[in-house]
Amino acid sequence: MSYVFAAPPQPVVPVAGSTDLYPVHRIYCVGRNYEEHAKEMGFSGREAPFFFTKPADAVLPVPEGTTGEMPYPSETSNLHHEIELVVAIGKRGKRIAATEAPNYIWGYAVGLDMTRRDLQGEAKKLGRPWEVGKSFDCSAPIGPIKPIAQTGQIRSGRIWLNVNGETRQASDVSKLIWNVAETIEHLSKYFELAPGDLIFTGTPEGVAAVKPGDLLEGGVDGVGTLRVRIR
Ligand code: MN
């Protein structure tokens, strides 16, 4: 027995300070997990956050000290940045209690949940799924994963994004509505988490459009930074 064509390559994310690679299994994302971002999207900020996904091969890995190149996606004229703390899972589990959640974390990274906002808005209006707005190729630029053994648990710290040197997003991870442990508790009720799963934990306020040529530079204190050029 053999594959009928070459098996697709395994999506990977580099590990910080190492030549090791973290193989990606699934990408989960949390929607409206910062109150001020929920408000800027037209909601009260008091609703519970929720989940959506991207395909594993939507990652655009950006090795340490380099600038990622993200192609401007098709069929949009309103590509938005969303800077996010990303959690990398290292252990299989379901119905994980928040108190146990840290044992399931392999590490953290800085990611961008890039969004075709016009297509997402249309889908929302029509009650349709979000895939065309959220789950396109290269929609998940991500920096190196730093092991939790080096970072400790990330419960607070500045999260920020500059575009062409100007601050667009600036908040603190402590403002997450569901913190990382609570996010793992909620998510693992619905899905069995596995090594290789990435969780984009949500974006703070200040999301806005980018255009070809723009340089996005962001970071999370204690985790790292991420640089991406739109082309
Ligand atoms: Mn997001």
C-alpha cells in the first residue's frame, strides 16, 4: 500500500533558541476574548468568548531574527491584523480543569490572526461560517515557540503591534476575559487537545487594515516578537 501522491508536508513552527521544530496538529482561535476588542466589533464585551479554527497549514512560520513575507490574500480589500498570544499544547487531554491546564502547555508564541474583515463581516451578516474570512493560506503568521520551561506561565505582560513604526494595538495579557488556563478548560470540553495544537487566545482592541508593503512588528512580553511584511 502506498499514498496515491506524495503526502503533504507537515506544518511546523520553529522552537526559540534551538534547531528543533514543533509539528502543528490543529489551530484553534478564541473570538472576542478582550472586552475592548469585543466592543470595537460592536458587542458589549460581556458575552462569553467562543472558538473557531484555521487549518494547520495556515501557519506562516517566522524564524527568530527574520521578517516573514505574507502575500496579500485574494478577494479582499480589508485585510486586518490581530496580534495574539499563542499557546502551544504538549500533552493529550480532554475535560481539562483550569487548575491542571498548565501541565498541558508546551510553550508560547506570538502570532497574528490575519483576517479578511470584509468577507468575515459578510459571513456574519448572512449567518454563514467564517472560513473565508479567517482560514485562508498564510493567515496565521507565527514567531518561534518558547518552551514554558523557560518562560514560566504567562498570565500578564504587554501585548502590542506596530504598523510601519506606529502603535496600533497595545494592551496586557492580564486583560484576557478567559485567561489561558480557562481557555484550555473551555476548549477541551469540545475537543480532545493533542500535542501540536496551537491556541490563538484572542486579540486586544485596535485592529485595523494593512496594505501591501506594510511592516507589522508585534510582541508579547516574556514570549518574544514577530515581524511580518505584507507583499
Ligand atoms: Mn483573533
